Amino acid sequence: MPQSLEQAPLQSLLAEGLAWDVAHHQQKKYGEILPGDVFLAQQVVGEERMLTVLADGLGSGVKANVLAGLTATMALRYAAARRDVVQFARTLLRTLPVCQVRGISYSTFTICEMNADGSVCIADYGNPDVLHVHDGVATPVQGDIIEGKGTPGRTLRQATLQMAPGDYLVFCSDGITQAGMGKPQTPMGWGPAQVQQAVEQGARGQPPARILARTLVQRASYLDDQLPKDDITCGVVSLRKQRCLQVFSGPPYDQGRDVEMARRFREWEGLNLICGGTTADIIARECDETVGFAKPNAADGIPPFSFLEGAELVTEGVITLQAVLNVLQGDEAWNGLGKDPLGQLCSLLVDSDSIHFVLGAGVNHAHHNPQFPAHLRDRRRLIEDLARVLEDRYCKRVHIELW
């Protein structure tokens, strides 16, 4: 029995100052246009509940992607509607098409429901065991067989466990456990035991979920000589102390609130980010500080960042916000290392759990310059679009406050 099961359940993650951190990383099979694995996650607003689904379509390419996508989408929507996840898994298993040649379903899946008290319910069919990392030790979550007894590797299992702060759940497709198959050092593939060891190594230091997922996928790809013979997907969920970020952008509509905005900046207990030169000048003036300037970074295509005591980063406004939005809503979820200036800004947003935008409604005359691109003049639209991407794609809690 995992040690976390013996601990008293959390009454509420938010009350305890905790949050779910969820992310995934993926590399498609070499030569394919689309990955045959699909990982989806959704935070159910108002319930402190997180849902994830990893589906692995039979084979690879477009057909596998469609089957895995349908499986994952149905499972996520059903779980979000507060239905019985295990009962739905049974129904899904019985309705999935079966390959006439191999006699197995066209998609495997792992459905995970994480609740507000830290309890977790997992329904798994055909994927490698989910790994539960507690106190630095990774333990396979196998659960009880509820369908398909006598069919090794194609059984439906149900498991429940209790997460503790600092724990991880790691979901893998067989592209990870079978990586390097046929090579002298890994004739049968990387294998569950070696993956388990790699997870324990990667979890040291409590990295964000996205970094652990990236590490495992890169190691599996390395075993395949960077030419994956199957789709490689890793999803990670961790329960951690909530990371809060406050983003200031735009001057207040009422200039009399400048002092109040500066007070919010000083008294905030999390991290501060300022996006906008005028906003930075207001806060610096009211805090009796000075804005320092960095050298331009032409490679990013965005104005140079600045420095202000109490702020993690100080950036230009709408041009930078548009650049960040373009990166975060790209074809694949962003999972960079954040070494360049734009990457630092993306990391700050993606590695936060709760993001509070303080959006100033004051007029910025720079945006009314005819030479300023028309599609970059609406700061509010950019913030709303960015908030939507952070909520839907990166499972962040986002609030916009209009000043």
C-alpha cells in the first residue's frame, strides 16, 4: 500500500494552498505526420477537480490519431460531466472497434480523475502502469482487474489512491517502455523497471510536471537514436504548493488609482509580472523605484525587457503579449527551457498555477499612433485570448480584473 494512502485526506486543495500541476510532452513516430497518441487534460472550474486521459491508437499516423482522439475526447467529456469514470471505461471498452487481424481494440486508454481532497481514481486499459511517486520512490499503480481477466495486457483495471503534497503521477505510452527495442543494451526495450528508475531520477528536486515529462520523452527518443519507432508520450501530474502570479498590464482608467495599483504590487505574496512600459513607470514612481533597462535581444523579435525591484520581469505591452500568445497557442503545447527572454516569460506563465491579470483600462496614446499595427492595438483582447489559452490548454486558474 502506498504510504500516501495512510495519510489524512486533504479537505480542499485551495484551502491548503495546493494545486494540480499537469503537463505532457510528446514525439511522434519518425516519418509520420500526426502522433498516434493523444493526451488531454481539463480542470473542472469551481470543483478543484483535474481530469487527464492518455489514449494510444493502434498503429501510428492519421488513423491512430483519429481513434485515439475520439477515445480521449469522449472520456474527458464524460468524466467532466461528473459521471462514473469506471462505468464509462467499461462501456468504452465494449464499444471500441476491434482489429480483425490482431483481435484487440483500436485504442488503449488511461483515464484519471483527481479530486479536491487529493484522492485519485484511475481506469486503465492496455497502457503501461501509471507510476505514483511519493517521497522520491516510484511505485506502479496496478489496481484491480474489473474486465478482461485472462487477457494479459488487455485488461481494464481500476485503482484509487491518495496524493500527498510533492507526489507525482506519471502516464506513459508504450513508446517509452519499448524505446530502444532491438539494440544490444535494450533488446526488449527500455522496460518498466528502467523507466521507473528514470522517473525517480527526474523527479529529484521537485521539477514542474512539464520538465519531468520532457525529460522522459527525450531519454526515450535518445534510445531510438532520435528516430522514434513508435509514438512517445508522457503525461505528468503533480500536487504541489500553489504558485501564484500577478500580471499588471495597462494604466488604470482612473489615475487616482495609481497608488492603489502600486500597493497591490508591493503587498502581493506571489510573483509579479509587468507587461507595459507605462504601467512599469507608474508602479516605479509610486514605489519610489527606478526601472532599469536590458540590452535588446534581436533574435526574439520583441522589445527588450526591463528590471524593477519586486518584479520577476518587466516587458513591453501588446507586442510582447502577442508574441507570447503566438508561442503558447502553437501547434504543440510549449515546453521550452526558458533560456531566452521570450522563453523566460512563457516559463513564468506556464509554471504558475493561479494567474491574476490586473488589466488597466486607461488610454495608452501609443496605441493610437497610425504607424502602430492595427491588430496589436487591443490590449484587452490579447489578455482575454491569453487567459483562454492558459485555462484551456495549460489548465491554469486565471482571473482578469479590470481597472
